Amino acid sequence: MSIYLGLFEFEGPFVEHAELKDESGVYAILHFVDNEYKLLRCGERDSLQKWASRVKLDEIKQRLPGKMLLTVYYTNFPKEARKSIAKAITEEFRQQARVSYLIKPTLQAA
């Protein structure tokens, strides 16, 4: 399945960090509750798999009701470009929703 955030097609959702490739890119953690998607975090990493192996998604899931989605956009863009993508996505959805973390991405089958 693809999840479109801004102009970018993210892969996922992923359940286990082992499902991710050991590649650079941008990640987004989404929370689905009350029929809305909220962006919990968006950032970039040199190795998405290594980063995801350290994230305690189970702890986040226990604290928040609803469904959690981990999505990634693999890219070999330089670090500064990846940071710009993450910042643009965060800002776009902040402005659209007028709430800092409320987003409604388009979901499409792969």
C-alpha cells in the first residue's frame, strides 16, 4: 500500500522494523483515531531499519488508543534534502489542519 504525504509516496504501513530496508530516507509515524490520521513524528535517517529497531512503537501503542502506522520514503538524497522533505511535510499538514499534528493522507493500494 502507498500512503501519500504531501507530494511524496511513502511505503507501508510497516509493523516490524525488520521489514524495512537498510537504506536512507524519510519516515512518518501516523496515528489513526476518531477517523482521522495524526502525524506524530516525521524525520529522516541514514538507515531507516536501524532507526526503527530503536523506536519503541509498542510503548507508543500502549499509551495511545487507535492504530499506529509506520511509513517510509526511501531516497538517497543528501541529509539536508531529506530534512527539507520532513520539514515540508510537517509544515504542510500543520497549515492544512490548523492543528500541529492533524493530517489526512490519501491512501491507495499499491
